[in-house]
Amino acid sequence: MYAPARCWNAVHFSKGVVVELSRRKTTMASSSLTKPQMRGLLGKRLRFHIVGAFIVSLGVAAFYKFAVAEPRKKAYTDFYRNYDSMKDFEEMRKAGVFQSAK
């Protein structure tokens, strides 16, 4: 159970573990822990993520161009290369698609 500290230099944890703190200010070696970045963190993260998003968007755009747009343009070109609109109109007229054209 948690027991309140009796003096200012003792920290109590659960299960009865007590850690005594000295009255002096202790410093840790700089090699063991690095200081957290407090300034410019948002800017650094935004810079990283904006560059990443730009690269991903370029990749998606290139993929769309070569996997979707170019084959679609080729299909339209191939279709209209031999397309006869009058022949198609005559077939639809004979089939009765149009009411005004007999």
C-alpha cells in the first residue's frame, strides 16, 4: 500500500520500496541521458513529415500516370483509330434505339 513520505527527501513507491534522495542537487553524466529537445520540435517534425508527404505524393502521381492514365489514353486512341461513327449510328438506328430517326 502507498504510504505518504515522512520527510522531504524520501520517495515511496508501491510495495514498500523507499528511495532516499540526498539534499544535494545531483547531476547525471551527459553521456547516460540526453536532454530532450524542447525548442523547435514542431518545426523539425513538420519539416520531416512535409518532405515525406511530398515524396509519397510524387510516387503516387507517377504510379497513377503510368498505371492508369497512359493505358487509358492508349485505349481511347486505339478505339477511335478505327471507329466509324456513321456505321455505329446506322446500327443503332436499325436496332430502334432512336425514336426520331427512322
